[in-house]
Amino acid sequence: MPSKRRSGNRLYDPDSVRFINPAQVGGIETSVLDDGAARGVRVAWVNTGSPLRYKVLIDRGLDIADAFYSSLSLSWLSLTGATPPTRALDRGLDWLSGFFGGLVCSCGPQHVGAPETVEGVEYGLHGTHSNTPAQVEAICRPDPAAGIDTMSITGLVRTARVFGPNVELRRTISSVLGVPAINIHDVFTNRGNTPARHAWLLHCNFGWPLVDKGARLVYRGKVVPRADSVKWFADPKRYKFVRSPVAAHRGAGEACAFIDPPADSAGFCHVGIVNEKLPLGVEITYPRKHFGRLTNWQHFGPGGEYVTALEPISGGMDCGIPAGQLQPGQTRTYDCTLSVITDPAALKALIRKWG
């Protein structure tokens, strides 16, 4: 009888395998982009062994830019592209000059939202994380023959200066071979000797063809529009459905609201976006205790600036929860999973239960 090894939840039979190099079925490959505005940016290409593939920007805080399910793009990409990190974009609205969009663009770790001066300290739009390179600690590739199904990349992203603040993020992006999902595990530690202001937001940006007229945003709970978006978010039969390009969203036109989503019996929130015509959807799952609110950004501009974002947020940006603090030596953990769904029945169930 041939020997078998357990691989995740599956049994792997080494006598029946038809590949010798695990890269044939999935894994992680690193490279450096060498053309245009992105020249010099380190990236990790992740092939999950399912139709899901995505690109991690090592030099942009281990955020995620491109993400495709088969031939269909999930993320919105801006025209800036994945530019190299620079401290020159830390002030005012300059962050927008390097905002590549992407499936996940993280904001913080000291400030999220509009530029603001707090206790004499000036914070630029959405903080400094996205313009900070990561120091790679480990890349783990799947090896079914060894019973290893998980692939991951782990790195350190440091927000540091003399006299503080000195905050360290250890981030792990992981997927399981054959499973169309992305897991994000963030652990912050205040390495300094004074308290550090802290706020964290995952800017999950969805684009065409997932985002198209009639696609549905999935979330429940109290909705509090930003002051300039009250009219836009007045009717859930309108704001929960993607519209055709809107003239009012040319340039800086946009709408934004904060949502207080319920949690399931295990304490997890479930939100997402569904395009039943494709059929295709993305479900975002995260512990309610990690992210107390959700932000929904809608920017349906003509000419390709056509995007909506679902953004789990820990606090700040007038979401109803103030920005917090990390005491010296204190750690704080955030987890989030993005799962691709294509089964029509599962998409309908997501809408019925959480939409």
C-alpha cells in the first residue's frame, strides 16, 4: 500500500503525483520591476494554485496591488502605478501622487483620513505606511510532498525616528494552495519608550469588471455618511448598488460613509461586493474586536476613475471611534481575510445573510 502524507485537510499520495517542482502548482516568486514609474520596486508574485493570483508590493509595506481571478481583475489600479516609496509624499494630500489603488493599500499606523495637525504634529493624508518599504523576514512556499499547503511572505515595516515614535509592524500575507483567499495578519509593537498615536485602515479597492453597474455592496449596520455625502447615502436601494459613471464624480467627486457592521456568533464581521452577472464576488471577513468600523468609499468617475472601496478601520477619521494609542512595549493584532466566491448560490447566500 503506498504511503500517504497529510497535506492541510487533504491526503497526499506521493506515488500518484505528476510534478516534481512545487512551483508547477503554485507558490511565491520575487522580482524587481524595471520599467516606468515602478522601476526598482520589489514585488512578490503569488500563485495560489487556484484561479486567484496577486502581486505583493514589498517596497510599499507589503500591500497588494494587482489581483486577478482567472482573467478577471478584482482590484482598481490608478494611473500612478506602483511607484517606489518616498518620504516626500508624507505631507498634505501628496499621498495621492503615489496612491496606486490596489486590492489592499494600508493606511496608518499613526493617522488615517484627511491631513490633520494633532497636538502640534502634522499628519498627511492616510499616514506613512504605504510609502515605507518592508524588510523581508521569511518567504514560505508550498510543498505538497512535505505536507505543506500554505504559502506566505512575512516582513517588518518600521515607523521610526530618533526621539520617537518607534512602531514596528510584522505583517504576514498568506494563502493556502488551491484556495482562492488572501489572509492578512498584522502585529504592531511600540518599540519606543513613550506612547504612540495609533490608527489602522485597510483600503480594499475594487475595480472593473467586478465593479460594474448593478454590482452589489454587501454590509449591514448603522450607516453614518460623511458630512458631504448625506444625500448620496440617503437610500440603501441606491448606495448599495454600483452605478454607471457619474458626472458629479469627475475629479475629486466622491462619497463616503462609516458603517457599524454586526458580528456573527464567533465575533467576525462579513462584508463584501458581489457581481451576480459574472458571477463573482469578494467577501471580507475580520474580527469585530480588531476593526470597530467599516468605511465605504464610492468614486464612480467617468474615464476609468471608477472604484469603490470597503475599508475596515480601527479608529480615527470621524468613524465614531477615536484614534488610539500604543503604550511602550504594547502589541496590537489585526486579522483580515479576502475570499473570492464564484458559486451563484454562495453569492446569493452572502447577500441574503449580510447584505
